[in-house]
Amino acid sequence: MFQSDIIEKCKQNNRKAQMQLYNQYCQGMYVVAKRFVKHNAEAEDVVQDAFIKAFSKLHQYQAEVTFGAWLKRIVINTSIDALKSKNQRLVELEEVHLKVIDAKEDDKWLVDDAITLEEIKEAMSNLSEKYRYVVMLFLIEGYDHQEISEILKISEVASRTQLYRGKLKLQELLKHKKDGTRY
């Protein structure tokens, strides 16, 4: 069965089709949620809430983007809402996702090869929330400034500014002193 057929059946509240769609995307969306929330159970809750939202708003899905991209945005928004409501800190990232930090948009954004994954995690956790969200959405999730501005309900200029400042702060946190110790 084609994806569009499954989605149409889901719009008609076909439980079997909803379960099929859920099974197809739940693991990938869990990984996305886990990048934002700390505990497995919280990530599972976020995914469940996101699917409930997605199924209740499925009539709004117009196939302008893939269903997975549409659902991922819902998962990210739900994750951010959960963090804001609990006033929690963003969490550990998987090593595979941190590789994009090397150089994404410009050559000025480089970190020393000697910097460990743990040091990057620690530095990311020390960023203020407003910088951390934008840095994660841009560098890790791959969203552009227009999408970030919609997700976080800020202007594109604010997104660019917060990314720039967040990257500078992250570089500062990761920079070595002459004798090899950290600031």
C-alpha cells in the first residue's frame, strides 16, 4: 500500500492504517525526541503526544512536504513544549549527530579535532536555552532560519543572531588555552 493511501485511511480514522503509520515512524521520531528530552520515558511520552496531535490534525496535512518531515516538526515542537513546561535542560546528543558540528554553513565554524564528544555535550548543555534550541535545530536537525523562526515563534533575524551568538559561545567553551586546559 502506498503512503498516500495509508494517510487517506488514517484521515478516515482507520485504526489499522494509523497503527501501520505509527509503526513506520515511531522509532525515527523517538530518536528525534530523545535529542531534546533526557529520559527514555519522556521521549516516549513526547512521541505519543506528537502522534496524537498528528492524527488529530491529519486533515491539515497537504503533502507539500513528506509526511515524515511534517511529523518531525510536530515531534520537535512537542519536545520543546515539554522542555519549556518542565523548565528542563536540553540533553545529550548521539555521537553520529554531533559530526555535523564540524562545519555546516561557513568555514569559520570549526572545532579542534582533539575535542571529545563529552566536551561538546558539556558545552552544549552550558549554552543558554535560547541559543541551545537554535543551535540544535540548525546544526543537528538541519532546519533553516525560516523554519526555526516558525518553530520557536521568533523572527528570522533573531534566529540568525541567536545561531551566530550560540556558535561563538560554543566555540569559546570548546577553545583550548595555550597549555591545553579549558577556559
